[in-house]
Amino acid sequence: MRDEYDFTNAIKNPYIKRGKTVVTIRLDTVVVEYFKELATKINLPYQTLINSYLADCAVNRRSPDFCWKDAPVQPQPDQTADHTGA
């Protein structure tokens, strides 16, 4: 075995699948429980199921359709009032 190898003319292996990115994401407990239950039913690791679902969303360019309710307007304190207690 050599002490050093020269990889300046090396090429990447074209047969290796693209890797996955490791991320940390905070999900609601009910969401994780749902996917774990579903994954158990179909005999698939739950993280694989979540990744497959998100990959399908990405491939098909799906986006969520949220309809947020307007928050009630909170009254603002009167900025001109004298708050010195006098």
C-alpha cells in the first residue's frame, strides 16, 4: 500500500445514488404518531414513508393551501397618554 495516492484525475462513480441530506425537524407528536402508525400498517420505516410523501410533493410541485383566519386586532395602548401616574 502506498503512503499517498493522487486523485487529481479521479472521476466520481456514476453508479452511486445521490445521498440524502441529514436534517433536524421538529414535528408535532400527532404527526409522527400518524406516520408511524401508517408505516407499521404498510411495513415501511416511518422516516422512509415521510420522505416518500415529501418527495412526491416535490416532484408533483404540490404546495399547501392554507386559509388563515385573520387574527383579531388587538387594541394598541394610547401612546399620547401620560403614564407618569400624575
